[in-house]
Amino acid sequence: MSLFRDDGVVLRTQKLGEADRIITLLTRGHGRVRAVARGVRRTKSKFGARLEPFSHVDVQFFARGSELIGRGLPLCTQSETIAAYGGGIVSDYARYTAGTAMLETAERFTDHEGEPAVQQYLLLVGALRTLARGEHAPHLILDAFLLRSLAVNGYAPSFDDCARCGLPGPNRFFSVAAGGVVCGDCRVPGCVVPSAEAVGLLSALLTGDWPTADACEARHVREGSGLVSAYLHWHLERGLRSLRYVEK
């Protein structure tokens, strides 16, 4: 029997029995982890409120055997709050829906429990911090997070050079199947012709050029969000349930 300690973000919770919960976290050192938190639904629970979605916590796990991820679920025996991002998120509908989509995305990109996903973890922590502080529009923060999550998982879209032949941009056509913008010679069925402003916005979100992103017109933001959603859907093979509730 072993004790493990790690930092993590609570992705979701599920009821278990009368007083327990199964907590799903994205941790720094162990990737996605599911653990049982005993008695956290009781009103006298000492740390139940710390294990809510959007919470960034320092957690101690108790597991049978020498590995955290084994045959049974480990127990979450202790937690300390690092940052309670939920307070700045759940009180605003736009932030809440964007944040929920981020949590679902992080879980979908970490399919295998116990495999470290440090870049995805750091992206999520940074995105939730920015969202809770209200530094930018929630839908822009979400689109930036989705694009960067795709990038760190090997699906970085091209917004300048042709995704197929590498022809220097700008290129007019966009194909989710090809991996971003393509030139006229590499154009395939299903390509769309987005505005230059929408493509520029997505490039700015991917690279962190927030002055350009914040100044973009609403119609180009909506157009860009549609491209991000289609690209994400293609690579995840099914869409995010929470994305349909996000305000654009």
C-alpha cells in the first residue's frame, strides 16, 4: 500500500453511494486520475468543498500496490486548495460554459489514466486562471485553449503555409481534413473559404497575440469559432457535449 501526492485540477465528480464521490482529476505527474473521496457529500466533510470542478488542488492518494493506477480506484485522503477558480467562473454563464468545455476537452485528450500529460495540465491551469480573472472574452479564451490543446496533442493547424505542400501563405482555402489552410493546387472537396480576418484571429489565438484577438470583430470571431469547432470535432471523432451551450 502506497501514498502518492500530486497537484491536479478537478474535471468532474460523480456520486457514489450515499456520501462518497468519484473525483476525476488531471494531475501534473500522473495525468488523468479517478479516485474515491469518502464522505465528501456529508455536510460535516472537511474537504468536500475543495474537490469541486474547476478547483486546483494539492491531493494525497492512497493506493493498494506500488502504482497509483491499478486494479481498483485509489482513495483521495487529503486535499489542499491551490486556487479556487470556480468562484470566478460559476457565477457567470459565459465563463461557466466555456470552462466546462475546457474541462471536457482536457478529459477527452487524456484517454489513458496514469499517463503524464504535463503540457495539457499546464494549459488547463493557465486557461482557468485567465477565465476566472476575466482578462479576455470567455469564448476567445476557450478557442485559444482548444487550438493549443490540439497543438500539444499533435494536431496543430496551419493558418499560413499550405498544410499539404508547404506553399508560403497566405492561402485562401481551409480544410479540416488536410490540417488547416491549403493552396489552390492542394484544394480538396469540403474546403471552405474563410475571411482573412477569421484566419488571422485563429493564428493570433494559437500564438498568444491577445491584442489582435481582442480587437477582432464579432462576426469574424463567430466564423473562427466555427472553424475551431469543426477542426476539433474531426480530430476527436465526435463533438464536445458542452460546446453547444457556449455563447458566441
